[in-house]
Amino acid sequence: MPTEFETTVVEFDAGTGVGPLTLNRPDALNALSNRLRAVIVSGLETLEAENDDVDGVALRAVVIEGTDGNFCAGADINEFSDAAAGDRSD
């Protein structure tokens, strides 16, 4: 079963020189978790590594989009809540 992070799309359209990167956490309105941020960085590194001219067209732009009609809700505040709860001393 693929995880939400395995389904993050990173691809290069050699015909247009555009590398779309899709945030795919619709259950969290595409909020940026620590893991998703790492996947985005990895995706951008992949696009950069593949930026050698493909069929004579170089990567000219990266378009970041979200799934289910939502771009991104911002930082995943649930991760901050979990981290803060672990830092509390009673």
C-alpha cells in the first residue's frame, strides 16, 4: 500500500520545460509535514539532476500544485502539537 509520500508526483515535461511537483496529502489539505518537506526537497533535487537538456529542452520552471483543489494549508500544526507535548516537563 503506497504511503501519502510515495504518491508525491515529481516529473519533467520535456516538451514544455516544466517540472510539476504535486503535494498529495488531501486528508490534511496538503499541509507541510516534516516528511513531506523532505520529499519536496528530494523532488527538487531530482528535477535539478535531470535538468540536462532532454530532447533539446531544459527545465525552465517548477510548478508546485496541490491535490483536491487545495494548494497547501501551511505547516502541519499537529506535528508541532506532538513535539510540544513531548517537550513538556511535569
